[in-house]
Amino acid sequence: MKRKRVVILGATGSIGASARKVARDIPDRMEIVGMSAHANEAALREAALEFPDARLAISTGEGGEERLIELATLPEADMVLIAIIGTGGLRPALAAIEAGKDIAVASKEILVMAGEAVMTAARRKGVQVLPVDSEHNAIFQCLAADGVCRSEQVRRLILTASGGPFRTLPAEDLAHVTVEQALKHPTWAMGRKITIDSATLFNKGLEMIEARWLFDVEMARVEVIVHPQSIVHSMVEYIDGSVLAQLSTTDMCFPIQYAVTWPDRVPNTLQPLDFAKLAKLDFEEPRIADFPALELARWAGEEGGTLPAVLNAANEIAVAAFLDHRCSFPAIWRTVAETMENHTPVAAPDLGAILEADSWARHRAAQLLS
């Protein structure tokens, strides 16, 4: 069994920390050969003490993107784990694919903004795009377990959502929630931006668009169900009515390890499920009227073109404003919806058109918030 040589773009964030934990746990199967950080040079150097042979890069300042691309195309690397928040991982991901590297995707923006371009390039180069998001990794595991490669065998991809901290909060109270309340996720420990996305359900909306490209299905076959325990990470329903689900404790090391060792499974020290203690699993319909992110994402995914990039960019600007106490919680949805309504989508966009739409949406969302 070959040891996978991995570059981690975003090594000092929560996903990067989990990936380093996986490398410690299965050293015979995973070797870290490169690591990047955005600005936290001290944390990167501390990580390098444990992996002294890894090449390092800081992505801030002049030439930052070029340094990421250089790291993503290291000749000795087999796989590049993209764990960069925002659009910064897009060009390095495409460069890694062109260099013949498999990519493991933890950054939603790559497939939301440029899913068609990324998957087309991966097919052309014969490389794998392996999902690290727990939900997409769960679907990937279900499809692999069933041996299904053809999307026509799939009736529905069912993404599970915790529902966030406001799952049961009355709609009239959403306008009064605070940043501190929104950052208290009930089951996952994540970064600030993705935690707010989980509270608004935009996180799940972005995952719907990702799933559409990763698994080659139209948006109509991608659905969301609320599952507060976050134990069932997602499910696949087949055309014969059978449903496969993937379950594990809430630890991102599970999907990272599977992406690295696929198609193999190897032992580790992670906490297994105790079904007797778990006792029950609950499921409920999402409150779409009160949390409109899912319908906005469905609109963007069905329209395609540059609209998903606009949704993603407007959401980033609105979330930043909320975290800075410059707008209310419901203003995040309103800002995204109005920005999308103001946009004329470009069909089958190239990378330049995608980045232009991203820039336009950020400017327009900032105008709306001001």
C-alpha cells in the first residue's frame, strides 16, 4: 500500500489541523510534503516543527498566489488538499489538476464557482476530485460501497444538516440574534465564516451546488434534510428505493483520512460510534421559508453560469458585515437575494468571466449593505 504524499493548502485552519492529525495517526499512509498558510506564519512554522521536510508558503502579499501554485504543483506531491476559505484556492486547484495531481476539496468555493471547469479538467487529465466535506465524503462512500458510477442509478442525494443554533428559534426572533449566538454551533467546531453559514443554512446551499458537480446530477435530485445529531453525514437513495447512509462521530479526520487512503480503509485511533449511547437519530424538514438560503442556492445551481459565483461572493460580503456587527442576521439572505436579482448570468463562463462576476457581486453586495 503506497504512502500518499500530500500538500495542504490552508494548513493552519481547522481542516488543516485535522489533516495534520490524520498524518500523525497513519504515518505509513500519509506524508505531508507541503503546507501553506494565509498570514499566520508563526502557526505555520510551529506546524513545520512536526513535519520538517514539508515545503512552506505564505499566500499573503505580492506573489502569494504564485507561491500557492508552486506548492500545488510540487513534482513529489500525489495529492493537494484545498482547505483555503474563499476564492484563493481556485487557481492552485486548477494548476494541481493540470500537473496531474489528485485534489481533495474542503473549500466549497472551488466547485460552487467553477464546478464545471474543475470537473471537466479533472476528467481530461484523468485525476480524482475527492470530497473532504463530511456530507460529500459520505455520499462518495455510499456510491463507492454500492459500486455505482452511473448517476442514472441514483434517485436522490440527501445532504444532512444540523439545522444550526437557530433550528427551533421562532422566525420573528431571527432579526435579533447576535454574532455570539450564531457562532455557537451545536455539533461542529469550525471557523467563524463557515459557522455563520451553518446558522443561515448557506453552508448547506453551497453543498447542494457542489454535489451537483461532484456527482453529475441535476439540482432537482439534490435534497436537504435536517438531522440535529450530525451522525448520519448524508445518504443516497437509489432508483429501487434502497437508501445507503454513512455514519460516524463528528470528527473531520474521518473524511480526510478516507480521501487520502481511498480506495482503501485503514485502522486509526478515532472514536467509534457507540449506538447504545446514541439512542436515537432525528430527522425533520428544513424551514425553507424562514431560512431561504436553500432556495437561493437551488436557483443558482439550476441557472448555472456565473450565478453560483455571485451567490457565493455576496454571501461572503454579507457574512463579513454580520460578523463586524454592520448588519442583522436576516440581512445576509436579503443581500444575497438582491445581488443575485441584479445580476445577468453569463452561460458557460471561462475563468475570467467567473472571477469578474465574483468581483462584481462583492462590490454590489457592499453597496447594498452600505
